[in-house]
Amino acid sequence: MKRRLMFLIALTLTTSVLLTTQPVGAWVCDSNTVQGNCVKYVRSQMTLPSIDLTFYTAKKSIINHRFPTVGSAAIMPAPGSNAQYGHIAIVRSVALRSDGGLNLIIEESNWGDCAVTRRPVTPESRSIDGYFDPRYPSGQSNPKLDFASPSSGTAGVQFQVTASGIGFDASSAQGMILGGWCDSFGKCSIPNNVMPSKSSTSLKIPVTLTTPGQYMLYIFNSASGKTSNGKPITIN
């Protein structure tokens, strides 16, 4: 019995050492590895500007598009004590919703999770500020839509929507409606020449939609090929 007890004690100690001791070169996860650092992971997948992207202000400085494309990097806030750092993730999928909004699949690394994972989000649910699209220079001017007013109208009746924001190209900006029958980009566009008022911060856009429902209005700068974020429009 005594010999058996000594054997069990030795086995327990050996198991404890094996569980708590990592060999040299074992997998490690911290802020210096791609599994624990969002910027390092995105850099491993695409070419980002060669500036220090530790802090949120730096991440926002490279935004060059407001409309996601597969392979672009989404820049968004981070909660709590990580707010000063923000977050960056790769867009792996973009799908149009029936209300004209977008469903995204993003791939990301998080220090807390110590893993590279994918998850579904919407630009609204994660308050995404914008995107770095490697097809364009970082920080390049891009349209950003802050408000669309009024945000509702009557089916079959034209109403004037004032789009307010920044980065509108007064000579080439178009209104783009997505949602419902307008199920592809460019199918329901409002050309520049029918807008009665145009500037880099404000556009007056005549909208006529014949079917009640939820839609999204985007601003498309046709000269640069860049599209803004969207704002909801309700047709009653």
C-alpha cells in the first residue's frame, strides 16, 4: 500500500510539471504576437501604412474609404480601458441587407481572446468609423455622410433630402439608394445634374421611391470611385 501511495504521489508531481512547464519555442500569446495584437494580425494579411498604429487616433488617420470591400481593414472603437487603442480587423465578406444596410464578416485578433476569430457584424453595431482600402492612398479624402434629413417620405411622391457631411465632390457626387427593389449598386442612383444644391458638405437630393419600406442613402463620388457610409430612409 505504501509503495502504491508513493507511486501516485510521483505521478501527480510529474503531471503537474508537464502541465505548468512550456518547452523552449512553445506557442505564446501576448501583445507581441499576431494572436494577441489586432494591428500585427492585419499587417500579416495585408500592407498597411508604415506608421505606428498603436493608438486609435493613428488608426483613424489611415481611413480612406467609408464603404467596405472584401480585403479592406475596418477601423472601429474599442470598449473600456482599450478605448485609447481602438480596433482594426479585416473584412472577409460583405452582403447587402433587404433594408439597404450591410452585413459583414470580419476576421480579427484580440489580446483578451488570444486567438484569430471571425464574427458577423454590421457597420452600425460596431460603430465602424471607416476602412483602409489598399487600392487607395491612406488618409485620402473620402465622402462621409453624417445626416440625411428628412429621413422619411411618401411612396410615389418626390421629396428633397439634404445630405450633410464632408468630402462630397460637388461636380460628380451622386445619390445611391440601396434596399428593396434597389438591390444592386447603381440600380437606383440620383445623378449629379438633378441636384438643385451641391457643395463639399451638403447635397440636396430629390428622392422618389414607389414602394414602402426601409432603404439606405449613400453618396457616391463618381470621379474618385468612393462611396460614403449610409443613412436610413423610410418610405411610408
